[in-house]
Amino acid sequence: MTTILRVAVPGPLRQLFDYLLPAEYAPQSLRPGVRLRVPFGRRAVVGILMAVAEHSELTPQQLRTVSEILDSEPVLSAAMLELIEWAADYYQHPIGECIANALPVLLRQGDAAAANELRWRPTVAGLALPQGALKRAPQQALVLAQLQQDVSLNAEQLRAHGASAATLRAMVAKGLIERFASASTSSPAIESAKEVAPTLTDEQRDVIDAVAPSFGSFNCYLLEGVTGSGKTEVYLRLIEQALARGEQTLVLIPEIGLTPQTLARFQHRLATSIVALHSGFNDSERLQAWRSARSGSAGVLLGTRSAVFAEFDRLGLIIIDEEHDSSYKQQDGFRYSARDIAIKRAADLKIPIMLGSATPSLESLHNALSGRYRHLQLRARAGGAATPLLEVLDIRHAPMRDGLSPRVIEAISATLRRGEQALVFLNRRGFAPTLLCHDCGWIAQCPHCDTRLTVHASARQLRCHHCGYNKSLARICPDCKSPQLEFRGPGTERLEMALHELFNDVPIVRIDRDTTQRKHAMREKIAAIQQEQPCILVGTQMLAKGHHFPAVTLVVMVDIDGALFSADLRGPERMAQVLTQVAGRAGRAEKAGQVLVQTHYPAHPLINDLVHTGYHQFARKLLAERRATAAPPFSYFALLRADARTLAEAEEVLAAVRAQIAAHPVQIFGPLPAPMSRRAGLFRAQLLLNAPQRTLLHRAAHAAVICAEQLAAARRVKWSVDIDPIDFS
Ligand code: ADP
Ligand code: ZN
Ligand code: ZN
């Protein structure tokens, strides 16, 4: 009898491939989830064994033989394989690519899944050492800063950062760093010095008491807690309970939500080793974190989206912080929602999961209000902080200065005089969003996209924020040769300069994608803010993500008018979330906060509702509207996209797909050009499917994918399917 191995190989193919087992292996020793090196076309690739079978549709002559079996133990557990197969089916994505998303890069390339590498990490004393304390030993200061940022490094990585053996010895002697076997189960240093936990508020206690009985069984909780209400404290207490049961916790956080502060806060409170997994880490660090979770040596894994696929020895609890954050949905390739997969995973494993947010997504809110999730609330801020007061500023007729009204300038000035900090929020980076010729009306456009180029003044460039195209800033109009070029509209760079002129005696800290690219930039900026000296923060929504800035008492929203008229279905929801989250940075400590919202439309219902009733009521009203229009979460969407060299080509493919699925009981819109009809040189078209039930939508989307796969014309276009899309651009 022959043994057939059914293998998932990385790549865009929606099928498994059959291989023969080499003669020297006994079939009993093989379990699904082990990695195999197999010949594929003219290459050798690392695939995952999905099943062992006795028959193949191919003849033995057609079958090729596995070249190498890489693992004795599966790298992916049976439960994980099942979860990935479910996700591949749900999101209509090739299984090989789904698996590739679940595995650290080095495992995909064939590295060993377990190891006992010796690594360095900071001790508690090292973590707590204030900046500047190692002033006389700059080399040591550098190494410590690196370890505080990266959590742990191996000898080779430290050498790459310039650490000599003598430096490391000196730091060990001072008790600042230590070596540990990365797969070991103990972490004595972390267990020694613990911060004292605050006494829980009654609301926090109620939440914890409500969740505690469900350890060991599935339950999904939505924790709706206003900004600063102490959600993190709730997470910490629940994690402690999981640890006491000998169980691990997976904590998912948004893409840029993980700061060394978050990590330190967890490390100072929890008697376990905590590992972090996010895109800022290199491949070996990611593999390291993955191994610690899998071996059980780490009690907590703190990670961004892809950490939802991390393996654990005994996972007992999942927490998703800022569950409304759009970074949980992958926007290309395998377009999964980490939040939704996490809920499925918790249900499979029969463990509790908590979704936390001050501004829950309408999906989660609907599930909570309809009783599918248990709804828990924290209505008051913890630690005595007051909820900030929102005030709408009518800026019609106001003499503006680089986007700032006199009232705002006065408020910033008063804040600084009191020795406090102001945060100025504008969701647009660069100097100005438009370069316009005053004499002929010419506007700088991206040659590859259907969008304007943004002026970046200090780099003296025009840049496309969609495709990365850039060119140097012209001094004269290319059309009429006039030198009357105008920078229209504000960006964060422009605000920074304007504020600098207005308030030249305080530091201005700008936080956006342009100023935080350098590796430690974000950390240095946040450290500067946390000195609590008077300063002005300027930034995009990077500022809105969960930071705790105790000295900020004034928040200014420079321009929200664009968001009021967004054509996007989720425009109002997103606007309300960003506004509430940014406002939530104000007055988080003892001092009360003030929030000023500049607008030309003070009577706009979106603003009024939000300001007067708060997100809690506002979101319920949006839900009622969605119900009335049968929009999600009261119906379900799938979006088929096609990108091609001409719009006709893209639309032709989608039209052919539409014809094939016409009999399905779903509504079909399109083919239509995408709202951004051209990006990075390709024309973009869309076909939108909508159905009142998931199963109907799923069947139609599946049929559409099968059709597109078989369509000859589809090979010339880039097509994709997005289930539960959140971005319709
Ligand atoms: P959230 O995550 O809900 O925005 P945090 O967990 O960051 O809120 O808490 C906000 C602040 O309140 C933090 O400084 C935290 O230390 C403090 N805090 C939380 N719970 C309590 C409590 N029970 N007593 C006193 N202070 C608390
Ligand atoms: Zn001109
Ligand atoms: Zn472009």
C-alpha cells in the first residue's frame, strides 16, 4: 500500500498537492502539521503536511517524492490547522498562503521550531533605570536602551549593536542585564519586584467578577469602557487569574499600540515572562517569541494582528485591546480579521475572550446588544480623573493662522502658562495636501494614481501617500511657468512650524509617520512627553492609540470637516472613534481636560450628536441607521477587486464573474471603478456582493472565486476577494 502525503505549499493555489513518502520513513511517524521539503515545479519549497491518505487521483508515476521531513513533532497543532483551514475557507484564500501567514518567516524557510538559545535581557533594575543614569558609560546606555526596546537579544544581535564582551560583563556586574535560556520556564528576575496593584473600583470589580466564572469555557465579552477607565487594569487581573490556573494569555494590540511602556507595565505587574510579537521585530526575534509561547515558557504573548496564529502550550484567555482598530484586518493578500479569528479560536478552545474598547466597532456593539456577547461597561474614569469637556468651535469668519483659530491659540497659550501640555491633532501628514498654481489652476497630481501629491516642505518634495512616488518641489508651474505656487491646506508639518513661531519657548513634538520612522524615534518622543514639562504635541492618529500622557490637559482637533462628508459607509463610525480616542488623551490624571473641535459646520448632526451624547449614544444611533438601511452588521459584504492596465480589462473580468453568479440570491453591484480608480499605475474596478445572511454571501463569493480562477482573462489582471471588507477605496 502506498502512502500519499497531502501537502499545502506556499503560493496562490487553492488546493493541496499529493506526494509520495520516501521509502526510509515509516508512515506512522508522520502527523499533520509537520513541515516537509518538497519539489515544486523546478524549485524546492517548504510545505505543511495536511493529511495522510491512501489514494491519489494521480498515478504513482505522476507523483513526486518528498525530499525531506523537517520536524518530528508538528509545528502546527491539529487545532491550529483546523483554525487555518476554517479561515482559508471563510476568507476564500489559498491555504498555502494562509499557513504562511501563521508561521514565523524562519520556520517557513525551514529553521528548527524549538531551540535553547542563550539570550540577554534587562533585569527589573535595568528596566527601571531612568534615562541619563548611564551618562558616563555611553556604550552601556546604548545596550540598555536597545534591550529596553527589544526585550531580549542574542549575543550576535548585541554585537551588531556594538556591544563588546567587556560592556556586557560590566552591566552584569551592575545588575542591569542577565542571560537566560530562552526556552526555559523560569524567569526569576521578573518575579522579584512587583508593582503594587491599585485597589479596584467597584465597576472594575464587577467586570472581573462577571468574567471569572467563565475560565475553562467559551464566552465572548465586550468591555465598553470610556478612555482612562482602567481597562488595562481589568486585563491584568484577568491575566493573573489565568496564570494562577497555569494558563497562558494572548493579548492582541493594534499595529502601533505596542510601546515599551505597555510592555513595561505588564512586566512590572505580572509574575511571568512576557514576550512581544510585532512587525518591528526581526525574524529571529519573532521566532523566539513564537517558541516561548509554544513551549509554555512565556505566560503572556503580547502581539499585533498575526499573533492570533501563535501556538501556545495551554492558552486560557484571549484579550483584544482597542478591538475597533482597523489594523486587526489585513488589507492585502490573506484579508483576515484577527479579531474574528480570535473569537473563533476561543470558541474552539472553550476559553473566554474579552474585546475591549472605549469606542467599540458597530459589529461588536451589535453582538453585545443582541446578547451574542456579554456586554460589560466601565462608565467612569479610574483614579479620580474627570471626563474631558468637548466644545465645538465655529471657525467660519475666524481669522485663521495656518489652520488655527484665535480661540485655539489662546487656549494653547493658557495651557502652557499653567505648566501643562497641549495636543494638536490633524489626520494629515506633510506640509500641505495640495500644491496649486494661483495663475492657471494647475494642481500637482500623482502620475500613477488618481490623487494629489502632498507637499513635504523640509524635504522639499512632492510625495504620493498611496504609491510612494516623489519628486522635488518645483518653483514654477509646469503649465504656465508662473512662480505663484500656493500651498493649500494644513498638514502636521505645517502646524509644527506655525506652532513653533507662535510658541518658540516650548518644545514642539511632532508624531506622525514621517517623524517616527527611525527605530527609536517614537520611544524618545514619548519619553520626552512623559517628562511632563510644558510642550505641544502635534500629530496624526498615531497619537490616538492608547497612549497615557498625564500632563496633557488640552486637545485641539484642527480639521474634522473632511470626515463629515466621507462617502465611506464607515466614515461616521471612524470619525467618532478617532475623535473620542484623541479627546480621551486629555486630562487622564488629576487635572481636568478640555477638547476643542474646530469646524465650519457647527450644526452638522454628526458633530452635535457626538459632542452632546458621547460615543456610547452616538454608536447606538448609527446602529439604528445601519439597521434601517440593512447595512453591516445587519447584512454582509464581499468585495471582488480587479486591477489591470486598463479599466476595460478590469471591468471585463468582473462582468464575466457577475454573469456566472447571477443566479445566486445576493445583491450584486458593479463592476464599477473603485473610488480611487487608479493606483500605482493600475486601473481598479470592483464588484460588491451583499446578502442578509452569511451563508448566502459565502456561497456566492465562493462561486465567484472559482469562476475567476478558471477565467483566462483573469490571468492578465490582479484580482482578489475581500470578505467583510472595511476598506472600500
Ligand atoms: P484605559 O486602558 O481604560 O484607557 P488605563 O488602564 O490606562 O485606562 O487606566 C488609566 C489610568 O488609571 C492609569 O494611570 C491607571 O494606572 C489608572 N488606574 C486604573 N485603575 C485604577 C484604580 N482602580 N485605581 C486607581 N487608578 C487606576
Ligand atoms: Zn500655472
Ligand atoms: Zn501615487
